[in-house]
Amino acid sequence: MKIRFWGTRGSIATPGPATNRFGGNTSCVEVVTKAGQRFILDCGTGARLLGMHMMAHAPKPIQATILISHAHWDHIQGFPFFAPLFVPGGHITVCGPSGTYNSLPDTLSGQMEYTYFPVKLSDLGARIEYKELPEGENEVGGVRIVTQLLNHPAVTLGYRIEADGVSIMYVCDHEPYWENLWRSDAEPGKLSSILHAGDRRHADFLLNADVVIHDAQYTPGEYPAKKNWGHSTYSYVTKIAAAANVKRLLLTHHDPTHDDEFLSRIEDEARLIAEAAGSPIQVSCAYEGYEEVFEGDGSGHAQPDNTSGTAMFNRRSPRILIVDDDEDLRILASKILAGAGNVILEARGGKEAMQLIESEKPDLVLLDLLMAAPDGFEVLRWIREGAETREVPVLVLTAQGDEASVRTCFELGATDYLVKPFTAPQLDVRVRSSLARIKL
């Protein structure tokens, strides 16, 4: 497969002499298989140049598949300027994550209202087909594409494209699940040493990939002030990709404040991190115009995933039990999750929670830890020991931010672990990710 970068910037386009080397357009990557199938990963401002190139060089009538990670502006703002959309006879398939509040056509047409743009979505000349993809295995244009929800304050998919014996991954935007990647009592650099189950699941998604294109917007020094904004540091990405045995890592979604000189230093520092880890991984900062053909033997393909792939909320509304002795917390979480179409149950303590789990059989449990006996640890243990409850996802929602509590909960079988206080988008996406692993 051949890849080419048309946009590498995050948040907002930053043209100018200080960004000439790595580029100033927002996210857009082109992937073309040997058979000529063209996939466009995100549609930031770089999509305008790609569209002009396709008009001049792509076979006619133009066909392509656009894989949108999520609907934040910097990932779709180039869509109205993608010239092939205006040409009659063309066929463009637009894919994005399922389970969002608005459909893909509604999202894209919103930025093409006359207030913002002179041409409506319905007036475009090409035939446009829309597909909302769930987490799991998908077949798009005869190509296997594995998707996984990312940790971002919007419903966001990472994509793993497998063709021609090569696996190419696009992971934008994503934030670490926990600030410290490794357990303090384990050897750094190994998958088994990853502290948080969410980060371990992310590493499993990247496992043995030939090429990973990954959001790395921040430095470790910048991250504390940007926490919960939904982006990674270059150090986290390099460490987790090295542990996952990734062959080639391309850092992207560059922050608008990072000029060419700054990104060159990030590239050097990321390579030192890989070297210190004893990893042969090749690390580079992506730049506009970068183009390379990758060939492989299929060893980097993901294992079949038979546990997911069911579109969320298509069958029935998920039933979520919120267990917390803090009434204000229950009210807040209920308001957030009910607004997303979930059915909410509430319990004030562990005993009431056990009774509701047995009688109501919720699809997901949000569980506080510090309650009168039985506390959250005991409830979690009881859930995992029950024949009818052991598969129920449990998202621990607690003020306990210490490593010992995190480790204990995951050893007991927690699905996810989120520390209070949290934002509404943060809770929403973590709940969706937990629910995506079951079939409703």
C-alpha cells in the first residue's frame, strides 16, 4: 500500500514560513492499495490539495472512501473543498463512527449551510454513500478494516487497514487512559507491565502493525495543562508503539504552536525514547508530501475479533446502573448518560446495587469504591464471581486516583477506571467504549 500525507496539523491550519517543512494543513492522509482502492483518512484542510491532485491524476470516474475519525472541525473542514465531490459520475463513500448524536450527512451538511458555505451538501454532483461503522471488523470496498473507539471527548474511531499483506493504522485523536503507562512494580516496556486496561487494549489494537500514524500533539511538559482534551504526548505514543512491536511510527496532529524547529526536536527525542527502550521501531514526525509504498507478508494483520462489531444503540437502549452514595454525583451522571439515550438505574450503596443487578440485569455498572460495606471492591468481586454477572462491564468511577486502587480493580476484573472529577464528554465516551464490547 502507498500512503501520502496531505495534512499533518491538529486543531487549526497554520500556514507560513515557520511550518513549511512539516506542513500547515489539518489532518488528511491518502492510502492506495495495489488494486487502486483509495482511502482518505480524515478530511481536514489537506483534502483540498488531495482533491485537486485526484482531479488531475486519478482514474475517471473518481471513486474513493473517506474514513472520518470523528466530527471535530479540524477533521472535516476540508470536506466542502474536496473537488471530486462536485463531479457528476463519481462515487464517494463516507464512513464514520456509529453511535454519534447526529448522522454523518447531518454533521457534514451542518458546516455547508448557506450561513457558512455557498453550496449545500444535497447539491454536490457525485454520488455520496454514507456508512456508520461500529467498533470491530468491517469490510469496506473489499478491504478488511478493523476499528476501535479511542479516548477522546467525542465518539472517535481508530482505523486499521489491512491489504496487500500490510497493516496501516490511523489513530487520531487519542489520549492516554492513565498518566503513568507502566506499573511501578513491573518492568517497563512490556505489554504485561501496562497499568490501565484501557492503555493495554490500545496497545493490543496497535499490535504488530507495519505502520502506525498516531496523534502526538503534546510534549510531556505540555500535557498536564491539556489533560482531558483528548490528545497524546510523543513519549506515550513512542513507548506504547514500541511495546506493541510496531515497525514504523509516524507522529502527526502537530500542535499549531509547534513550528518546524520544535517538531525536529520532538522527532529526535522520540527516537531517543525508542532507542532507550531497546526497540527497532522507526519513528518520524509526519510531514506534508511524505509518500512511501509499504509491502509486507501479512504478519502484521490483527487477529479476528469476534467480540465486537455490533452497532451501538441500534437494537435497544443500554441499561446503566449508577452506584454511588453521593446523590449529586448520581444526578450528574444520570443527566449526562440519559441524554445519550441510555436507561438509567440508581443505587445508593453496595447492597442495593447487588439486588438491582440480580433483578434488573443492567448492561453496564458505574461503580464507586468508597461506600459503606459492601464497598465497591466487594461489589466488583461479587459481580465477577457470579455466573450470570461475570461478563457485565464495570466502569469504576471514583475519587481514588492512587495506583494501588487502580491495580486492585483491574485485578478484580474492572473494565475501565475513571477518576472524579470528570467532564461530560469524557464520561460519555468511556461509557460508549465499555458498551461497545457487548452485543445489545
